[in-house]
Amino acid sequence: MELNKLSHKVIGLAIEVHRHLGPGLLESAYCECLMHELILGGLAVEREKLLPINYKGIQIHQGYRIDLLIENQLVLELKTVDELIDVHHAQIITYLKLGNYPLGLLINFHSKILKDGLKRFINQPFVASHPKDDTLKTL
């Protein structure tokens, strides 16, 4: 599935979960419900995917875990905080870089309106290294 369509579908499902649960729950509740919706939507989902650092031919495990990886290309990092801060941005950028994934969504379910707690991140080095991939041109 083209990445913009995939991200649009995932955002729609996240909004659906937020409409039903509202803000105020723990991150794990939103994660489980969103995962359920993603699977019902026919998407391949990995939860808490381990992400090692590849350093000089060895894998170093630092405990990095992606909340949800969709279709092996879209990273979802879920939060339930008053406000997204730089460390949250750094976290998803790290996951995109280490996993060499093209696109990430940082979603704060604590927001009253979910779209206000949503940030999209594009892994520019990934996009630049795939110039013939037409699905990336519209990111």
C-alpha cells in the first residue's frame, strides 16, 4: 500500500480508537485497541518490535522497542502525555534511522482532539536512497 494511503488509514483508525476511549487512559490501552483495529483493517502489525543498533558488524541491544510497526514501513510511537516534547521527537527519529523505515507517526492520545496530538516524521535519508520508488515521491 502506498505510504500516504497507509498513514491516512492508520490515522483514521487512531481517531476511531480515540473517539471511543477519549483521553485519560494509559498508553497500553490505546496500543491494544489500535492494534485490534489495524488487524481488523487487514494490516500487518508488529507490537514492541525490538530494534538493535548495528555497529561495525555487530548488533547491540539497547532496549529500543517500536510501539507498533505497520506493514514493515510505518513506525507508530504512542504517547499519553500532557505535551509532546523534543525527547519524544528524538525517539521516533531514532527508530526511523536505526530501522531504516520511511515514515513515522507520533500520536499523543492524551490530546482532546487527536489531530492536535499527531506528528508525522519522514526519514529523508531513506527517501533519498530510493529515488525510483514512486510511492515515496508524494511524502
